[in-house]
Amino acid sequence: MTHTVTLVPGDGIGPEVSDAVVRIIETAGVSVKWERFDAGMAALEAQGTPLPQALLDSIRRNKVALKGPITTPIGEGFASVNVGLRKALDLYASLRPISKLPHVRSRFDNVDLVIVRENTEDLYAGLEHEVVPGVVESLKIITERASTRIARFAFEYARKMGRRRITAVHKANIMKMSDGLFIKSARIVAAEFPTIAYDEQIVDALCMKLVMKPEQFDMLLLTNLYGDIVSDLAAGLVGGLGVVGAANLGADTGVFEAVHGSAPDIAGQNVANPTALLRSALLMLHHLGESEAATRIESALIRVLAMPGRATRDLGGTATTTEFAGFICSELGTAVGQ
Ligand code: NAI
């Protein structure tokens, strides 16, 4: 079967890591028709908008997209395309499995954590205004509907994937109403899932516990901003942003993307590590029912990481992006021939 997938290579290192991942998927024998679109600055210059309607239409039609990083101007310029996509397609759940890849040096060996982050509201609503000169206000929006929906997503995921415990993360001791509503909603949903344990942690204490003993957590459920911060912290526990995949999911649509940004400091040098986007693509392949290919690619990736020097330089190797992808493709070819 041929899958039609929207591909947004992104900018900075995006096109380099996307090319690598497309090549690996095709070498694994998965038949994909890619519909390619620009977004961000390139789209703004060519089409007058950073988030073209044709791109949104393509994802709505195909219901699945693979996306590279897109640069967001800081403090001015167009709004984040990433946030815009999540809002336009109602991709309300961010899913980030955090587990150590064999042969990747990291602080901890036994982390197996899944982070579920609410993706549509909180301080990310972007509702900011100047109250009087020199004073700005940013609104933290938390609704019962979105809190309940993300809690239900987390518990249903836990049940499907056999996870044992969900920890809701908050600061309801200070933000009694907003974070209070988030955990109140989570508790109501938790009661519907008696076989999955539920507890709560205040966000600052959670960060301390995560960096000291991350293996004590199974799944985390967070609002948008805490989820953003804690999920990068968690990536750091297992080797950094270059090795962690992620998915943004809605009711029937999935956008799979690496967690890192466009890395302007190394863009165009053919040294970026495509592993994070590849791991996101593996989540996509499972979503598309191509689990057998996903498993083959993952074991080819692990075999390459086991060979000294064959990783990209961020992981201590000397391979370029294209060489690294080539090694994985060769491993896939060898496996086919066996
Ligand atoms: P970044 O993740 O792009 O880079 C942070 C550091 O990690 C840099 O030193 C970079 O070289 C390194 N790095 C990141 N990915 C790597 C990879 N695959 N291989 C090897 N090294 C890698 O974060 P930064 O610099 O804060 O953001 C740059 C731009 O990316 C900003 O405009 C930001 O808004 C955007 N961004 C976009 C995201 C997305 O599209 N989902 C997510 C995060 C940031």
C-alpha cells in the first residue's frame, strides 16, 4: 500500500535531516508518496504567508505529516508556524516518548518515560497586551474541556500501551484556579481508569526529582508551558535534543516532528544528526500500520550507533548527515539480504 504523507522539510538543518529520513524510509521499502511544502520564512517570501493554506489542506486530506524544524523569529516577526499548525489542525496532544538509545552516551541508562503535553492553550495562547507603557500582561488560559481531553488522551494511551502510572504536573499551590482546574479535570478522568495509578507533582519538585532519579516516573501529564520545558529537560536525560522523537496528535491527524529546532549554527554543513526526526518518523510508521518496517529501521539505527565513529559528531562520531543515513541504508540492505 502507498501512503500519502505531507512533508514539510522546514529550514535550517530541516532539509538535511528530512532528506536523510526520506531516504531511509524509502530504502526500508515503505511506499510513500510525499507532498512537499515550504513553511516559515521561505513560504512567507514566496507566497506571502508562513503557513500556506495549501499545506493545511494537504495535511487535512492526508491526516499525516512529517515535519522538520522551522525558525521562529524572536520578539518580532511572524507567529510560530509550529504553534499555528497545532492550532489550525487542533493537534491537542504532544506525545514525547523519552527512552535511551543503546550506544548513545547519556546521563541515565534506565529512563523509559512518556510525556503528554496539552498543546493548544495555557500561556501559549499568545494573548499578550500592554496594560500601560512598561507593563505587559500575558494570559494563561486553562479550560476544563482541553484539560479533560488531554487527560483522557493520556489515560487511553496508557491503557493501550500498558503503561502503569500517570503523574499530573502543576503549580496549583500558587495558580489555584488555572492549574487547579487542570488537576481537578485530571482527577475526574483518572477515576474512570482504576487500573492505572495516578498521582501529582508540583512542577519545580518534579524537575528536581527528574534529574536525580528519572526512572521513578512512568508517564507525565502537563499543561503546555510546563510540558515544553520539562520535555526538553527529559530529552537531556537520554542524550539531548538530537535523539528524541515526537508527535503532535489530534482526533484523526498526526504531525510527526523532531523536538530540536532549526540549529542555524550548523545549518548547511551536512553535520546535523537526523536521529530525532528519524525517531519521529518511526512513530509515524507505527501510526500508519508499518510497524514491521519501523522495527527494522530502529534495529539498523542501533547497529550503526554501535559502530565506533559512525555516528554524527554530536554523538561523538565523525559521520556527516548523508554518511550516517547511508550507513543505516546499508544496514537495511544487509538485513534484506540475510
Ligand atoms: P536548536 O534545537 O535549533 O539548537 C540548539 C543546539 O542544539 C544548537 O547548538 C544546535 O546545533 C544543536 N542541535 C539541534 N538539533 C541538532 C541536530 N539534529 N543535530 C546536531 N545538533 C543539533 O534550538 P535553538 O537554537 O534554540 O532554536 C533555533 C530555531 O529553531 C529558533 O528559531 C526556534 O524558534 C526554532 N525551533 C523550532 C522548533 C520546531 O520547528 N519544532 C522547535 C524548537 C526551536
